[in-house]
Amino acid sequence: MKEDQKKHTALLKLAKPLVFVILLLFTYTLGYLSSPPTPSPTSPSPPSSSAPSLLQLANLPTQLDHFRVTTHCADPVPSQLVRQTILDLVFNSTSPFTNFPPPHVKSLLRTNRAKGLGQNGAVFEHLIEKVKPRTIIEVGTFLGASAIHMVDLTRKLGLQTQILCVDDFRGWPGFRERFRDIKMLNGDVFLMYQFMQNIVSANATESVLPVPFSTGSVLDKLCEWGIFGDLIEVAAGYDFNSAWSDINRAYRILKPGGVLFGHDYFTAADDRGVRRAVTLFARVYGLKIKLERQHWVIHSG
């Protein structure tokens, strides 16, 4: 009798943990079956513990979708028709230098106020001698110092070159703290007027045309109009987003054998501005970057 009671007690001791395990498994199974199905990923996700490197971005093109340009480019306009095409489409077929300057701004302009960043770098002469461009597109021109320098270089080589200067001519917030002599009237800064006066003083009105709108909108329109450059300088915005946008749009209208270049590759911004945009662009498209002091140079593939 006592032996049967001991066996019964032992069975009860074994049954208790077994019941607990069964209940635990049953609860887990119910929870699993009642949860909504989770779709399986189609591709492995990159680790989220740290920001992706430039190389990872280059290998994940879907991360660049917001920066893609979809404008369809027209067939190239012959170089000798570029100037007239811009005059027709932007200035109602009349040169903006006709009857310049208007009376209300004449007394407010300096005869010559050409000033820029890196406008006399040796890279200009090297590239113009090599490419011998018929059409130069300058993205970001400010007061036209680089454009005037390029006019002088092309003239020395006997080239018939048209230079398109793309700029909204608004400057940037606070720029008049450094350029107080650039006048303002009713909130309108006279950057474009002073740029044009500088071109007049350099006797370059037949070689240079301003295209006074935002860089992104102009580069897209040049693509739609079929206006391509042999040599394109990108030197407008120095933050990553601006530089990336301008470089991508400019490269689409670069002729085969042409050159894309700009400055401020080495700055305090380091990999947060122009340098990051240029490096990423070159890696994405498999292009090589050549450096000449502060200037970066990319030849068309």
C-alpha cells in the first residue's frame, strides 16, 4: 500500500512540470498562429547600425532614386546655332546687351567689377587647349570673372566659342556683407546688371550669354532644347544636394569627348559638400577624377 502511494506521489511530481511545459508550448503555438503573416524580404537589408558608406551607396542605386533626372534630351543643336537658339528661346530673339545698361541702373554700376573664386586657375588653360570647345557652359557664374578669363583663352587659340553663363544672379543670403558695392533697389540686387557690365567692359558680348534662372531648371531645359557643352564648369551650390543635382544634370548634356570640372574639392566641408558629390558621382558611373589643386576634372566616358 505504502509502495503504491509512493509511486502515485512520484507520478504527480513528474506530471506538474510536464503540464507546465505543455501549457507553455500550447500558448506559444496559439500566439504564433494568431499573429499576422510577415512577408519575406526579397533582398537582404543592409545593417542599420551605421550610415552606409559611399561604396555601399554606389552598389545600392535604389537609394539614389530621389536624385535621378528623367528629362529627355533632344538631338544636339549644331554649335554655330547655339547662341541664336538661346536668344530665340530666352530673350525673344534680341540680345540682352542691346541698349545696355538701362538708364535707371547706369549710375549704380561699376565699370568693371569682375571677381570670382579660382577664376585664374591653370586648369582653364589646360582644358581649353585640350578640348578646344565650341560651347562652354558655366554653371554658377556670379560676376563673370571665370567666363571672361575663358573668353581670353579661347581668343588666343583663335576659337569661335560661345559661353553660356547659368546663374539666377540672386547671390545668397548675406552675400552683400562681403560685396557691399553691389547695389540693391527695392529688394532687387544688381548682380546680373553688374555681370553684364563686366562682359561689356571685356568686349565679350558676342561670346557670352547669361541664362538667368536656377541651375536645375536651366540644365533640364538645355537638355530638352538639345544644347550640349564641350566643356562644362559646375561651380554653383557647394552643399552636397546642390552639387549632386548640378553634376548629374550637367553630365547629361556633356558631349562625347567633353570635360566636366569644378572647384572646391578640398575645403573645410570635406566629405559633406562638393567633394562627396563628385566622389559619389564618379563611383556610381565608373568615372575617374583628376585633380588640379582645388579643381576636380572628369572626362566623359
